[in-house]
Amino acid sequence: MNSAKIQKNVRSIGMAAFINYYEILSKDISKDDKIKVLMNQYDYDGASMRVSFFNQLAESKLYLTEALMLIEKAKRINKSTCLKAKEYREKIENIQ
């Protein structure tokens, strides 16, 4: 997956949604269980799409790291979301 595809997936999920649901999306649970959680905020199609795009990124720690760096450096989202992205990125990097 190239950088443009990673950016597209992150934007499709939504940067804030990516961070707000990161812990659920990164758990080893079924796709249907993840969708059920996201349906608290999104309809089925929106939740399913976000889970699918996240799963594509989760295929590689490198993809997730790059996605989190994009969010961390984003200018149009709040500071706490950027800081949370940095925390998640550092956790992934420490595992490698």
C-alpha cells in the first residue's frame, strides 16, 4: 500500500473517528463486533466502511504507523486527538 492509499483510507475513516475508535478497531474481535460498536455513531454502511478501511491499514504495522503520523501532524483536528495519535504510534513503534 502506498502513501496515497494510506492517506485515502485515513480520510475515509475520518481522523477523529480513527483515534476515537482505535482501541476497538485494533482489538482481535470480529468485524461484526467492531461494526456494532461503531453503530453507536454511524449507520451500518458507515461503520462497515470504517472497519474495512481500518483493517486494510492494520495489515501492516508500517501502514498503521504512517496513518497515525498523518493524524499526529494534521492541522485541522484538535490537539488532544493529535497527542493520542502520537501515543498510539509510539506504542506500535515500541512493539517492533
